Amino acid sequence: MKVPVDRRDALDAAADAIVSGVFERGEKDDTLPKGLAREETASRGLISAAWKRKEIRGKRRELTVFHRPDGRGRIVLVGLGARGRFEAETVRRAAAEVVKALKGKGARTVAFRLPSFCADSVTAESAARALVDGATLGAYEFVKYRSTSDGGVEEAAIHLGEELGREEALVKKAAADELALAETVVWTRDIANLPADTATPERLAEVARGLAKEFGLKVTVFDEKKLAEMGCGGLLAVGGGSAHPPRLIVLEYPGGSRRGRTVAIVGKGITFDSGGISLKPGARMGEMKFDKCGAVATLGILRAAATLEVAPRVVGVLCCAENLPSGSAYRPGDVVRTFNGKTIEVLNTDAEGRVVLADGLAYVAQQYKPDEIIDLATLTGAEVVALGDDTAGLVTADERLAQGLLAASALTGEPIWRMPLTDFHREMVKSDVADVRNSTEIPVAGMLTAAAFLETFVGGVPWAHLDIAGPAYTNVLTRRWQPAYQGVGATGFGVRTVTRYLEAAPPRS
Ligand code: BES
Ligand code: ZN
Ligand code: ZN
């Protein structure tokens, strides 16, 4: 997506579509795109008539398209709802709805009139960022395996007009930063959407090597031989049933400031989760190619951190394995020894994410002594039951991490909700034969017993856990209720929020 920022009013532009946001009609009639009165009496008449006939109401998700009588493309009015409930997320969704509606209709260039997307509650800077997100992510489609394409919006210009002319520098910087982020989300989605026959653990390692080369990062890949020497029994057990052996992938971005803290990001990278010997039911099992989304988001976060040159040093750890049943698969009843020597009693081979994360968390805690660890994992079905398909579960005892991540989430519109971790959950994961058990076999608080399990591997480092099982991909059953910018398949959830968290991370104390 190209996103030029222009001082002019969009109406002067030669765009295929000019887009204005309209609020539900209030006391003030601000609904006619500025400039129309002078130039286009005909358009003005059409739009006024449509308001009068109540064809336009300014409701959310309402789109009205006019063809300019002089043949200079379209004018699109997108509803923003009530002024009192207006926020950046409204703009993000509206922009996505516009680019989606214009798909396949020959509109390559779109110009958004920025002033019409601003209000007391939404500054020009945050409206511009939201337009960039909405247009870029809303236009996204996974096209790798398709032989035909309808062609969509390729350029989403932001026009400041007279009202915002003085904000040009601010808006330019905001739009450029957000474009870097949104393009990284697109990159992340393209990898996360790959099927499991292609996106094997070794293939993810190749992607990491390519990323490291392009952005000057340090990369280390531990193969199955090395993992055995290191004592990473969790990764080896989970990956044991697959012909594609496990990999632990470590990426390092040195940080833009010597005073920056070290933040470790750890991702669950199960390239396919069949459940293993504790086999999942067949219905919708194909979705389990998305069980690598935490690891792929970790790649995206490293890419964005390097592009935006954030201050902290960032260490990314991808715990990659394929969970399949076979004669060499791990089984219920097995006890595995992990990197830090702690042992896990396996009661359910489908609770494999925590088993691979055990090695990754323990490794990064010991080798890098980070100031904090954030993990991202499509960890539990219980997260989806508790919070639905749009919201991630956040578990942390660290107040600064909690507030930092919640503040970042408020900026990006990626919803996260903090959940508690208590001794009740910690007691539940204790085992009679090992240090911890990977399943409680009792269906209560599954998201939190999983978190209690992970906590035993972070070595006391301040840590936040993001269970992204719901929002990592748009589920076919619930996608009609998702915002238009989430699309079909992998969403890249977490990349924008964690990166903005890193951008705001305070220096080392
Ligand atoms: N990958 C799944 C969790 C999941 C479910 C992700 C739905 C995305 C959508 C995970 O490995 C799993 O199967 N967890 C089990 C744990 C249980 C056996 C203790 C679950 O949640 O049922
Ligand atoms: Zn599983
Ligand atoms: Zn899984």
C-alpha cells in the first residue's frame, strides 16, 4: 500500500474515490464534503437529496457511493456513528470497510479527507494512523495459492485540506511509522497463513535467517541434535511424532539505545497441532495450522522493532515443532525433562504448547537474563471460551508490564483483557511424579492453569503471558462479527500492540 500525505483537499485530487467520514446528523450540518459547493453543484445536489431521503444517516458501516457527474471518479461517504462514541477504532474499521467495498470495482487510488475523520476525541495523528491500518489491513488477502485476483486499492492518500495543513509534518511521521507497522502485519499474515506442509519448523528457521540478513539481526537456530545436547526435552517430545524435526530459533535486535532494557519475546510455534496421540476431533482441525501464530508474531515484532529502531534490545525466541501422532510420538504418561532441569508429566499430548514454551522460556531467562519476558501463544481453547475471538487474555503479576501492554492495546485497537493468576491455579498444575503436569484434566480455568504452568519456567523474570488463541486468526464461524480489517485467516495479532509497547518502554533503571 502506498500512503502519500498531501496538503490539498482530496477533492482536488485525481483519485478513483474520495472518502469522507460522516457522523450521524447532529445539530451541526457538516456532512457535505467541503469544496463541493463551489465546484460541483451536481454532486452537492445528489448528496443533499440523499440526506433528505434518509439514504444517508451516518450510521456505522454505512457506505454511500456517488459517481461524480463529471466522470472524475467516486465520492464515498462512510458512516462514523454518533460523535459521542467516536474513537480511532471507528476510523480503522471505516477505512477497511471502504477498501473492501471498492475491491474489484477498478478503484486503485483512494483519497481520504483527514479532517472528516477527526474530532475532539481523535487527533489528526491518531486518525491518520487508523486510516493507514484500516486501508492496509483491510485490503489484505492471502493470494499465494490463487490463480486469479480481482485487484484492490493500491494507494490510500491522506489529504489534510486547509483545516489540517499545519499538521503536515506530524501526520507524515505518524502515517510513515504506522505504514511500517501495518506492512509488517501483512508480512506476518502471509507467513502465518502458510499451510503446515510448507511452514515447517525448518522453513520458519529459513524465514528467520532471511529476516536477520535483511535487517541486520543476529540469528541462531538450534536443530534437533543441538536441542538434545542442550536438554530441551519439551521441544523434542512434542516434535517427536513428525517427520519435520523441531527448531528453537533465537533472533536478536541490539536496541537503539545503550540505556534500553532487554525485552524477550517468546512465541509458540506449533506448525500443526493435531493433538498428537490425544488426537483432536476432525471438525475444523485445519485451523490448527494457525497454532504457530505466536511464533510468527514474534518474527513480526522483531521486524517492526528493527524497522522503527525501538530503544530496547529485543530477543525473539520461537519454539517450533509439529504435533502429530505416530510411532515416535510422545504419549500421555511420559515424563519429559526440560532445559532448566524441571520435569513435566504429560497427561494430554494436546497440551503441547506449554511443553515447547517451557524450553524457550527457560532458555531465554537463563541465557539472556532479560529485564522482562512477553510470550505470545495460541495456548488454550479455554481462552476462546472466556474471551471470544477478538480478545487476548493477559496474565502477569507485573504491574508495569500490565499497564504498558494495556496502554499499547488502547492505541492499536487489539483488545486484551487481564486475567488473574492465583495459588489455586498454581496448585492445580503440581504433579505426583514430576515437577509439573501439562494438564489438570479438570475443566476449570484452563487459560490460567496453563499460565501457572508457564510461570514455573520464567526463572523469576518479570513476565507477561498473552494467550492469543481467539484473536490470532479469524475463525470461519465468527468472522462476520469481526472488524473488516481482520480479514480471513491469520490476523497478525500482537505485532502492533507489542511493538508499540516496545516503542514506549522506559529506559533501564
Ligand atoms: N492449540 C490448542 C489451543 C487452541 C484452541 C488454539 C483453539 C486456537 C484455537 C492447544 O494446544 C490445545 O489443544 N489446548 C488444549 C489444552 C488441554 C488439552 C489441556 C485445549 O485448550 O483444549
Ligand atoms: Zn494442542
Ligand atoms: Zn496447540
